[in-house]
Amino acid sequence: MALKTFNVEEMVYKKFSAFCKGHGVSMSKQVELFMESMVEEEPEAKQEYLQKLDRIRKGKFMRVDNFANRYGV
């Protein structure tokens, strides 16, 4: 595995970071899956990625407005 550096707009990065955190997914893995889908003739990762996101979206979640107040942290 290689460590690479990319330049992206700050706002795009912040939104994507929040999206990944909100869905409990790794930002690096999402970027990797996107890159694979762009270079594959028949992108296998795309279907796997969509299925994983679908499972995450259907998950049972508990809304916590203020973590520190709720859990005393």
C-alpha cells in the first residue's frame, strides 16, 4: 500500500469527511474504490460499494444530539 498526497478543495474535503464519518466508512477506502471503478472495464467494486452503502443506510441508528451530555464525557 502506498501513501499518496492529493490536493482537493477544503470544502469538498470537509463535506466528504463528514459524509464518511456519518456513515461509518473509511475515507481512504472510498477513494480507493472510486479509483478502481474508474480504471476497471467492468467495475466490480462499484456494485460492492453500492451494496455496502445500502446496508449502512438501512442500519438501526440512535440519534445523539450531544454526546458529552448523554454519556457524561
